[in-house]
Amino acid sequence: MVTSIILINAARNKINEVAEQLQAIPGISEVYSVSGNFDLIAIARVRTNDELANLVTKKMVDITGITKTETMLAFQAYSQHDLEAMFAVGM
């Protein structure tokens, strides 16, 4: 499983529309509106890097209103549960 965090800037009058179109793409599991330098963050979970490349370069490119993206690959996931278990070792 390949997990990717995609940071997205969108035209101001298209943010909601872009978010709705993103969440409809197979492979996009979550879309968040956020504060800061980007307008939206999409979480993609796909089987292969080729599927991710297809999602970003063929499916997302068709969404009118996206002005910029930055895609990051996740190497390892940490959850609150994992951190608690790690610190509880030996107790």
C-alpha cells in the first residue's frame, strides 16, 4: 500500500468544488480544508506507485481550479496507539 499526502492550492472560488471532485476519485481516502500555505490536503492510498502517478498526473489534472500541488510519500505511519505501546515497553 502506498500512502501519499497531497498538498493542494486551489482558486479561491473553487476550493469546495475541488474538494468534492477530489473525494470522488478512487484512491483518495480523505480530503481536508486547512489553514496555512495550502488550501486542501488529500490523503491517497493506492496499491502501487504507478497508481499514484496515474491519480496525480491523469485524474487530478482534469480538476479545474487546482493551481498547485505538492505530493509527499509516507514512509511509515505512527498512531497515538503505537506511540503509547512503544513507551509502555518494560513497564
